[in-house]
Amino acid sequence: MNRPAEAVRPDAPPPDAPGSGGAPENGRPGPLGRLGVWSTRHFKAVLVGWLIVVIGLGAFAPKVTSALSGAGWQADGSQSVQVRELAEQHFAGNASSAIQIVVAADRPVTDPAVQKVITEAHDLAAADPRVSTVLTPQPGATISPDGRTAVLLAGAAASPDDMVRAADDLKGPLGALSTDGVSVHATGASVLWSDFNKANHDAMMKSEVMSWPVTLAILVLAFGSLVAAGLPLLLTMAGLAASAGSLVLISHLFPVSVWAMNFAMMFALALGIDYALFLVMRFRAARRADGRSAGRADEGAVRAVAETMDTAGKAVLLSGATVLVSLSAVMLVPSPAFRSMAGGIMLAVLFVLAATLTLLPAVLGRLGHRVDALSLPWTKSTPPASPRFAAWGERLWKHPLRYGALALAALIALAAPVIGLRTAMPSITVLPEDASARAGYTAVQQAFGPGAPGTLQILTPTDRAAEVAARVATTPGIAAAMPAQAAADGSGWSMIQAVPTVDPSSPDLSGTVHTLRAELPADTMVGGAAVENLDLQHLLTEKTPLVIGVVMALGFLLLLAALRAPLIAALGTAASLLSTGAAFGVARLVFQDGHGAGLLGFTPQGFLDGWAPVFFFAMIFAIAMDYTVFLLASAKEHYERTGDPKAAMTGALAHSGRVVFAAAGVMVAVFFTFALSGPLPPKEMGIVLGTAVLLDAALVRLVLLPVLLRLTGHAAWHTPRWLDRVLPRITFSHG
């Protein structure tokens, strides 16, 4: 039988607070407590150190947008990447990263006025050092059958990342060459990424402007003090400036996707708020329990910092480690974009975590009771533990099956649509209609056929080029194949360009590519921009189960090491799958089936973008485990002091429920603003992540996980003897 629970009074301090029956006040602090005390007593040294880091690295931060790249969305080692690299070396840069210049006129392109525009476009592109040679339009190949559209090919003489930057510089001047009756548009994969990065950057900025007022309002309400509400911004700014500058420096060593900074900004803000909430709330409780007057870095503040770091600080450190572990699994995907995005987020998390464990306790120790300065009127009497969440914990304890079943049913119902979820790489429709790449894409399709923007590039040894070209031309799904062109440098390679019968985003293209690779000689390779997308999609589909398995396994091991309780560690890890599944179920209904598309202002593609499952899963799991750590660390702390499952469950909700609720509110506000602006991928990110956080906080962490603690009782915290000898001894009580 369970021991009778002690009632958790809303105005009571945590069980380990001084004077509450916890560790003695003169007890030696643990490692994190000593770090907090050192930071408090060396406030100037900590502040100067962080100023040096922020100013030193932050000096590079303004260059982040221009320094980071937009390419890297490829499957390293795939056939398509090999084709692109060989085309860059041996075919004058006629690779997937080349820039196509589409000149469409209302009269034949042989007209002198049109020829003048073509010449100007040629000279403009040729003057760029990143362009190798510019191939003029050729009848029967790059001049349309009606003679009114011509395509110039600006070969790639630089890396794919630099070709995106070349597109940034060229698309505007090229578009300015348009005259009455003649339009000029740059298109191709490099221009697509250039346009998408701009649209995405504009959407991110718009979303952040929209989210800041809501975020600040929630922070003030959550902290109840203008001074305390500013502390998360301190952590966020320090983490962002340091991580942005670091990414710029790292970009000199290897390409870093511009999306790395976008996601780093989101996580720095989200985790900065989470961690500041958890530590500031605990510091306030410790200060009030101490009950002594406060001065600058007085002993009461020092004791409060030590207690805060020994308890909440451990939870924050574990949470940060869990986030880092979850995101590190994305490194298993051999794609530069994915690895740099995950690396960018991890870098931001490291800086925010370091600031939380050093700068924040130093500031709290210096502020003392002034952390409550400029408080809202009703917060002066706010108890350390929330009466509402304490009452909610009592209700869950009395009726676990009723509330647990309702939460579980809702999550399963929302997750059910995942069964029919389809994924593919984004189509051209993710760009605004007036974007250069989309306008050129449309002009090429209208003039040359639906498959022309996705022309395949087939490399084969020259001695069998004629045979391969004949087989390509008769392959189902191929509309036309150009004669083989031998490499001018005598490398022994020949290139055959083939136009598919379908749009590059059509699922049927995958079958055509598979047929070609299966039937053509083994030393023949099929590539092209559209094929690079297919190869990346195949890689993501292949690696997703591995990433999910590694993320869950590492998350479980980390929880197990921290909590020393295999049952609740396993249940806490498994519960994260429910909110993740429900979020992707909603994503299928919205983005694949189109429910709410009119409200959100987008045209459904009939699938979810292919990079979403693996990357979003890691992000969602990281956030979900963040809340899991906060709740279970608090529950473990209460269980260590009382040995009572009820005190553990209700006490965790009373002391941590408000933090989880407030932090989730900020995240949901930030993520959902991305659903209201910009191209489709940011909308997917906003809906998927916002839904996941909302469901995870509301149904999993504040309902299902407490119910599981109630139903498992003492067994939740049991440690087998053999495991007890292996695991490190980590306690969440102070002293």
C-alpha cells in the first residue's frame, strides 16, 4: 500500500527549501550549487566574461545572412550528386546548379529587339566570376518550337552555395532587362533556393514581429514582474549573438545552411524562456522561504541561488542535454543542410545553457529581492506553488482513469491520420507567383512542355553514348532526349539530356528515374536537379526510422541516468510519441488533405514536405522531453524527500505545472505565427511544432504523465539492485 500523502499546501515552499525539513541550511551545496555561488560572488567576472563572448562573437553576427548558404539539400554520395560534380568539372558547369535565363517574347526571338535583350543577358551573366561559360540559345534544344522563348545557360564555376549567392546578385539585374513584349527571368535550382531563402527570411521576420508582443505579454503574466520578465531576453540575446557569430566563423570551414540560424533563433528564444522561468520561479520560492532581508549579493540571495541551482539547475542541465542528444541524431542523415541545421540549433542551445548556468544565477544573486521589482499588483501574494495546479493534481489523483482515458483517446484520434501520410520534396508552388524562379519555370513549361524544368542529366562513357541515348529516348516517361554531347576535355564522359513527360514534382518521375537506373549500364548515372530531390527524399525515408530509434533510445538512457527509475523513464519517453504522432496527424489533415488551406492562405501540394518527419520529430521530441524533465525532476525531488507517490505527483504539478503551462504558451504563440505568413514550409513548421507543443503540454505533461505516476505509484521510482550499482547517483534535493 502507498504511504498516506502529505497535503501540498499552495503556500508551502518546495520540500527541500530551507526551514521546510529539507537539507540543513549549512549543508554543502552540490556541484551546480557551488557554480551558482561562485557566479554570484564573482558577478563582475561573469558579466565581463559574457560581454567579451557576446561582443567578440556578436561582431560577426550582422554578416550571418550573407555568410550562410541556402544549398546543401542533397544526399551526399548519391548518383545525382556525382553527376552534378562531374558536370561541373567536365561540361563547362552545365550542372543542376547552373542558372537558366529564360527570355520569352511576343514575337520570334530572332527579332533584333529580342536579340539585343539576349545579348545583354549573356554579357551580364558572363561578367560574373562564378559563371563559367554562357551557352547561347540553340534551335531544337533551347529555343522553343514556336520560336518565341529562348533559354541561356549560365554554367556553374563555383560551389552550389556560391551559385545561390550568384543567383541573389543576378536575378534582379536580369529581370530589369525586361521590356514591353519581352520578359527575362532567371530560374533553375540555384535561383529557386535564392527566392525561397528570401521568401523564408521575410516570413521569419514578419512572424517574429507578430509574435514579440504576444511573447512579451505572456512573459510579464508568467513572471509577474517586468524585471523578471526581462531575464529570458538576457539569455536569448546572449545565446543568439554568440551562436550567430559562431555560425559565421564556422561557415568559413564548411557550408552552413541559412536555416540553421532561423531554427537557432527559435530554439534560443524558446529554451531561454523555459530555463529562465524554471530558475526564476525556484529562486523566488527559495528567497521567500528564507525570509531574510536582501541586499546586494547578500547571504540570503547566495543561499537561494545555491538551492535553485542544486534543484532546478540540475533539471535545466538535464533538459539541455536531452535537447542536444535528440538533435544530435539528425547528424545521422548524410545531408549538409540537415547537419548544419541541427548543428546550428545545438550551438544556440549550448550558449543558452551556459548563460543559464552562469550568467543567470549571477544576475539573480545580485538582484536578490529586486527580481520582483515592478511587479504586477496581484503577484506580491502569489505563493511558490500554484493553488490551481495543486488542485488539478488532487483531481487527477482521485480520478486518474477518467482524465487519462480522455487525453489518450484525443491523442490517438488526432494521430490516426498519420497512417495515410505522404511525403515528397517541395514543389515550385512553395514560391510566391512573382518570384523569378517560378516565373521562369512557368515560362519554360509553357514553351517546352511540363517536364522541361526537370530535365534529366545522364552521364555515360563516350564509347557507349549512342547506345545509351537510343535506350533513353525509348524509355516510358521520356518525352525527348538530346543527342549525346562528349566532354570537351577528353575525360571520356558524355552527357545526354532527357526531358520527362511529367512535372518535376510528379510522383511518376520517380518511376521513370528508377527504370533508367535499373535498365541502363551500371557505369551510367542519372542526375539533374529534380533527381537530386528524389535522391534526398529516398535518403530521408531510409534514415527516418533510424533517427527516431536513436532519439528515443538516447532520450530514455538520459532520463534513466538522471531519474534512476527505469519504468517512469520508459513511460516518459514513450509518451512523447503521442504528441508527435498527433501533430503529424494534424499536419496530414491540413497540408496533405487541405483542411483549413483557405484560412491559412496556401494551396495544398497533396503531401507533407519530405524533410519534415525526420527533422520535426527530433525538434518535437527535444521540446517534449524538455517538459518531461521539468515535471519528472520536480516529482523525483518530492519523492526523495517524502517517499510518497502522491506527494511526488501533486507536488510536481503544484510547483512545475505553471512553468510548463507558461513556457508552452510562449512556444505556441511563437510557432503559430509562422502559420500566418510566408511560403508553405514555414507554415508547416508553425502548425506541426505549435500543435505538438500545445498537445504535449496540455494533454501529455499535465494530464497523461501525472496519471501514469498515479497508476504506477512506488513502482515508478523503483530501481533494481543491479541497475542501482551501475547508474550514477543524481539527486534533485538540495544539500
